[in-house]
Amino acid sequence: MRGRFAPSPTGPLHFGSIVAAVASYLDAKAAGGEWLVRMEDLDPPREQPGAADVILRTLEAFGLEWDGPVLYQSQRGEAYAAALDRLARDGLVFACACTRKEVAEGRYPGTCRNGVPPGREARAWRVRVDGAAVAFEDRARGRVHQDLSREVGDFVLRRADGLFAYQLAVVVDDAAQGITDVVRGADLLDSTPRQIYLQRLLGFRRLRYSHVPVATNAAGEKLSKQTGAPPVDPASAGPTLCEVLRFLGFDPPEGLEMAGPRDVLAWARARWDISSIVKKEACAVLGASEQDECHVTEKR
Ligand code: GLU
């Protein structure tokens, strides 16, 4: 069993990102597995200089020790290009000239699928999505399914600015790092069917997924740099970890706050059971109605 935490260095870690870090760490460690860290520095315009190091120091201060070297996506261009080439050789990708604005909402309408319209320059690459219904069993929330061709359509693997898309990079790296279990925030639930689809096309092993609740602010917005979430304070790791555990549905005993972060993590590790993590709002996040089956209807 091997898990991972894959932060994007767009700023320091906030409460929501620590939730994903702690949940993935506990899940791997409770099973006697390994926990890796991958820095998703794939999109320089969105990144903040120095944030990657701040994130790693914060993880250390929280007692979240990773196994093996940190993998940096900024150094993985060749691997992503090789995966894209493989798909291209199999006739599974096509060049696309559509601007983001032209296909901003909903499903990709297939504009460049059979060739770029005359006079347009194709700079992005999309993967063909044909009749792909994807279903998987989320360990934290049960069955999830999405009809990719109806709801998403052909999606971007390499952007017009030359950067590789998150969906491709994450699939290539999860395979290269031998990850078996992905535990992350439910805001990424709508990406998972696309990732499973790419794993299939590339012949990679299928992973197990668990999507944990997403922390929101008082206005109900996901905590993020954009919504002004404050960074977590490494000096109060114990109390913050207890708050994370309460958020995940645990009931840490009084006084555990005062223990060091390693002791708090050891307490939780002994009690970890991902299937008991509140399934609450994942379906609400995605606008689904059924209780025991989450149907993904949006994409990011
Ligand atoms: N880098 C992504 C983020 O910070 C997480 C990717 C993942 O866990 O698959 O939102």
C-alpha cells in the first residue's frame, strides 16, 4: 500500500490542504504502507516562489514524514511527453485550436476532433473520449460513476501554452511512483473518472480512491488561496491536528492538543478507518441527489 500527498505550490498550506495531507498520511501508515510527497509544480504562472519549501517545512513541523525523495513535476516533462506520444501513436489524441473561451462551459463539442478548421492554429492536445462510462468504488463514499463522453468530452492533455495538463501528469506520476491508494479532497472527485480513463488507455494499474470532505469557510466556499484561507501555523501543530481529526469525524480526547504532533498522529493512526469518514457533502459538492451513489455531473 502506497499513498501520496500532491500539493501545488501556489502558496503555504491552509487547513484544507492539511486535511488532505493528514488523511492520506494516516491511511497509508495505518496500513503499514508508505506515504510519498509529490510537488505539483506544473503550472509556473500559478505558483509562488518559495512555496514548495514552505510546504515541506510545514509537513515536517506537523510530524508528517514522507518516505523517499520528493518528486517534482517540473522535472517530469519527458515522461509526460512520452505518455502523450504513446497515445498519439495509438491515434487517441488530436490537436485542437479552440480557445478556452470557446469551450469554457460543459462538454467539449468535438470541434477539432476530425481536423482543425481552416485558418486556425492548433496548439493544444486533447484525448479522444469515446463511449467511456467510468465507475469506481470510492473507499470513503461508495460508488461513483460518470459518463465521460456525454458529460466531459475530449479533454486537454497539453495546453496551448505548452504546459502539460494536471490530468495527464497526475496519472503518469501516480503510476511512476507506484501509488496504490489516492486519498484527497472531494473537490477532485470530478477529475477521477478522467484519470481512470487515462490509466486505461495507457495500460496503467487502476488505483483505489478515497475522497475526503472539503473544508469550507463561513461563506461555504472551499478554503483556498483565492478565498483567502490563512496558512496553518507550524507552531500550533498539535491543536491544528486535533482540529483536522475532529473535521474528519474523530473525537480526540481532551488534552491531546498539548501532545506533540507525532503523538496526535499516533493516536489517530490506531483508530483510522476510512470508510467511517463522514460521507456527508461530497454528493452535495457535485450536485448529486442519490444517497448511496454519487453521480459526477460537473467538471473543473
Ligand atoms: N495538486 C492538486 C491540488 O493541490 C492535488 C492533486 C491530487 O491529489 O491528485 O489540488
